[in-house]
Amino acid sequence: MASRLYKVGVTALSATIGTVLATWTVDRWNTPHTAVAEMKRPPKRKRTLVSRAEQMKSLMSGEEFDVLIIGGGATGAGCALDAVTRGLKTALVEADDFASGTSSRSTKLIHGGVRYLQKAILGLDFEQYRMVKEALQERANMLESAPHLAHPLPIMLPVYQWWQVPYYWVGIKCYDLVAGDRNVKSSYYLSKRDALELFPMLKKDKLCGAIVYYDGQQDDARMCLAVALTAARHGATVCNHVEVQQLLKKDDGSGKKVLCGAKVKDHMSGKEFTVKAKCVINATGPFTDSIRKMDDPTVKTICCPSSGVHIVLPGYYSPDQMGLLDPSTSDGRVIFFLPWQRQTIAGTTDLPCDITHTPKPTEDEIQFILNEIKNYLNADVEVRRGDVLSAWSGIRPLVSDPNKDDTQSLARNHIVHVSGSNLITIAGGKWTTYRAMAEHTVDAAIKACNLKPERAEAVTSLLKIEGGQGWTPTMYIRLVQDFGLECEVAQHLAKSYGDRAFAVAKMASLTGKRWPIIGNRIHPDFPYIDAEIRYGVREYACNAVDMVARRLRLSFLNVQAAQEALPAIVDIMGEELKWSKDEKEKQLKMANDFLDGEMGLMVNRATRERIPIKLSKDEIQTYIKRFQIIDKDKKGYVSINDIRRALKSFGDADISGEQLHEILKEIDTNMNGQVELDEYLQMMSAIKTGEVAYSRFARMAEMEEQKHEAQQLKQKISVDRSGGGL
């Protein structure tokens, strides 16, 4: 009884404090954003998108830039857009591809941080409150600036104890209040019945109800790319696959050594050259310290990297338009369970890790997420390891503030630091606040390096990002009507490219069918078409990984489908970039290595190899029989010719050699080009336990057995006799 009264008391006290604090802060800090819009005018886009060759020519021209930005993630691209729209001559270099690091491996949410607000209210922490408020303001800015790439998403917080209903309700209402007039949509309470109607996969036992609140969702890699492309259209020189090798310094006239540019290398051509700049900005995320030590080898490290793993599951794990939040996992980490591009994304973990360009998910992290998911889904939904379509790890760059003496304390928000040689470092923060981070960084750069911009203040809050200018929710209908695209493909193009979708559609090839007229898919399960590969090259995609991971997002949605689509992708890119046969093979290997390591394909294979064979004697005999039927020559193994012969007998005469190899690779765990009996039994055991979702080889063996038995039945002697008698 005392425990129950205590919980009621905590709830009432929290409600009172939260309501009073939120009301006071809203009155004090909510300033109408419309007043700012009246004071500024965004600059018009200055030019069409120039080619990468032209960008490189500008970078190598020897002219001095006002600002050189190192890093092409969300923050670096945001800095480039902010600087160039203020009238500064701007250059950006990225060692890999735009958004190739953490910026493409996020939870895909645009959010203020519900849990931070909880800490702010209960701990009366005004700094955390300001951080949440800024993020909520920026959430609204992102939804407005890129309406094609970002949209509101309702997220359900299920409640399984009655006293938590008012506790969470008050907390979420405070979240709405802090957002003020920039709120997305108002939160609301759902009864148990309504919650199960909207999210039927939810565990119903002891469910009291649910709170639904709204945040934003985005396609993170395309958002980052769109910001970089917008900067390029305004006149910035942005170059991917260009790595900084050395920072250059000069005497400023008073004996002080200040940065004056960088020595860089273009990984595409192998050329090394110098870029002059009045100011250098370090926006390299997890690699912040490597650039800081390039400036001053004696500085202390400030980055504390943390691994965040996400997994992708089939779309049937969640409703199309409703996410789920688990506020208290077994290790205290919040886990999201969200619909994303017709699949379901779940994550994330939070473990210390090493800084690397190729972070890889581990089986332990994948299993942790799967186990947490099981706690919230009903018994009808069997959460299977084999349903994991893709997995990736992103390195979250938590930082300690070098501006403070206590360097052990991690900064909750982003930090901007100016070194003795005027290296401007922006570190920490999160995707949602990229624009504000960029604004603060360019402000610091102007002050520290005495730059002379045309506009003193940032105007990025008023800009539409690439594709957002002429986008409307029904624009895809014109794509269907004007070009003869499939509806699903048209919707995808409109959401990914905005008003640039028409330029993509014009590059699509004829299908030769009555319908659709144009737009050949590169994989039957996804709406990506050939024209996107050609257009992706114009969006500065330089290799197959750039295309399959960040221009198309296929590797993040289904790693096996990405592997199947790779040959077609490489062929089309080869046409555009004039690749030789050797270069195509190199690109295929590089992309397959990326899928194996960073997208979790090798983890899936390794998991299957460790699975013990758990089959009954009858099951083993059945599978041995099927195996022997396919192995007609009694070799003791199944070859690719056996698979071809079996498929031809079912009418699949046109199956390509690449498809045959894909079927073989599903089961050939020791990679020797043939299937042994133990590999087949291992596969069937994995399917039985749910470690593997399906296998084309297994289905083929089952059908071959059915066909064999039908033939045996025809060969039996009839019992009907014509003459009768004994």
C-alpha cells in the first residue's frame, strides 16, 4: 500500500513540477519565428549543379577560399550551406562520400529528445531544457525545409502499469509545450483497445493503454546529400573522395602561426594539391581528434566514441505509420521500433568502441535488439534472427568540452572550439540540430578569422533543400501520368528527389511493356530504377558503394537484395563512368566487401555456421532423400549444374549464371562452389529454428522431391487386369 501511495505521489509531484516549469519556460522562451522571417531574405540559387570534374577544377584552381570545411557529413554539409549563403567563398572536402559515416547510420528520427526533457524537469536542469528546446525548433525547420525527405511520425509509448499513465502523459505534454508554436502535432492518450487496433503486434498482457506523440522521420543519407547539393547550387565547391593529408600554416604578421589551407589528395585521380583558405573548419564527427592532432599533436583527445547498432526487419513487424518507443530496456537504453521505407528499423545499442572508417555490427548487439523487441510484441509474432534483412553500426561522437577545465565531463550538446591557430572544431550534437550547429560554427569562424560575409546572420532557416522547392504531396501522380511510371516507383522518386524527380524520370529507359512504359527496376522487390543510377553519377557518386548505400539506400534495407542488384548497378555505372572490365570487377569486390562487413551480411553467414543441427531422425532422413534426388550423379555434393538442371525442369530455362551463383551462395557456407550434405542439413536446421527466414535452395529441393515422387507413381504397375481370373 505504501509503495502504491509512493508511486501516486511521485506522479502527482512530477505532473505539478512539469506543468509549472513548462508553462513558465514557454512564456519566457517561446518567441514567434514569423518575426525572424520578415527580417531576412534567402539568396536565390546561383547556378545549376556542375559536374564533379568542374568542382575538382575549382578546388585545384589555386584561388583562396574564405572557408575550407573538412567533413561531408550532416554538420559539414550544413556549414557549407550556411557559409555560402552568407556570401563566403566556400569549399568542402570529404575523404569518403557525403554521409558515408555516422550521418547515414542514424535512427532516421528528427527529434528533440523526450528522455532529455524528463531529466531536465526532474533534475531542474535548465541546460538540458535549452538543448531540447533548440532541437524541437530545428525539428520544425527540417520538416519545412525538406518536406519530400522528412515527415511527421506518430510514436507509441505503451504503458503496462496504471500509475505510469499520468506520469508519461504529463511528460509528453511538456514535450508539446516546449515546442510551442513549432510543435508537429499534439500528443494523445489511447485506451488498450485503441492501442491494439493501431498497433496489433503489441503485447496485450497487462497493457493499460498508450501515449502517442509525434517526432519527425527522414532519409538521413539523402538529406545530407541534398544539403550538400543545395550548397553546390549556391556556388560552394563540394568534393567527395578528397582527403586532407596536412594542414598548412603561415605567420599572421604578429608572430602567430595560423591556418591558411590544407594539402589534399583526390582518391579518384590520385592527384595531390594544395587548397588555400582563410579559415579551416573541422567537422569530421568521430574523426575530430585526428584533425585536431594534425593541427597540434599535443592536444588531448576529446572524442569518446560509442557504437550504435540498428537492424532492419520486414515491414510486417510494424504498422505502416506508427512507431514504438521502449523507454526502459534492460541496460537503460531507449530503443525505437520504427517503420522506414516499407521495412521496420530497430535500434539502437550504446557501447564504447574504437574509431574506424568501417564499423561493423556484432552478433551480440543484434541479439540484444531482438531480445528487447520480443518484450513488446505479442506471442503471435515470432521474432526470428533470420528476419534481420540488414544491420549496421554507426559511431556516435560523444565529446568532452575542450573549452572547460574538466575534460572528463561529456558535453550534452555540441561544442565549438577555436584553437590557437584558428582551427574551428564543431563536435558533438545530433542530426536534428545540424543547421543550428552550422550557424554557431560559421559565427565563430567569422569572428576568429575576421571574415567579411555579405550577410552577417544565417539565412538557412528560410531555405528549401534540394528537391523541396516545387514538391507537393500529390506530385507523384504527374510522374505516373506524364511518364508512364509505376505508381510505387513514382511515389519513391517524388519522396527521394522532390521536384528533381522529373529530371530522373527523363533518364529512364523504356520497358518494352504495355505498362509501365518506362522505369526498369534494378531489383523486383524495390522501386529503384535504372535512371537513378545514371542520375546518381551526376550527384557525385563515384563508386558502387556510393550508389548502393547512399544514393539508393538498398544496402540499408536488404543486404541480400543489394548483393543481387550489384551486377546491374555496376554495369550502368560502368557505362556512365567508362569503366573497364577490370574496374567493374574491382567495384563488385569492393561493394561485396562493404555488404559483408559493414551491412552485416558476413555476420548472418557466421551465425548460420555456428548453429547446431537440431533435426529429428525423420527430418534428417527426409532431407538426405531430397539431397540425393538433386545429386543425380551420386557425387556426394550438389554442383551449380545440378541446380541449373533442377530449375530447368520447373520451367526456369532463362535463369542467369549470376542468379544460379546467388542461390548457391545462400547455402555454400565454406565457399567452395558446391553444396555438401552437412551444409544442407545446417540450412534446414537454421530455417526450423528461425535463424534463417527462407532459402531458395531448400524450396527447390522440396519441389524436386515432389516431382520425383509423382514420376515414381506413374511407373507403378496398374492393379487393373483385362482378363480377370486367378
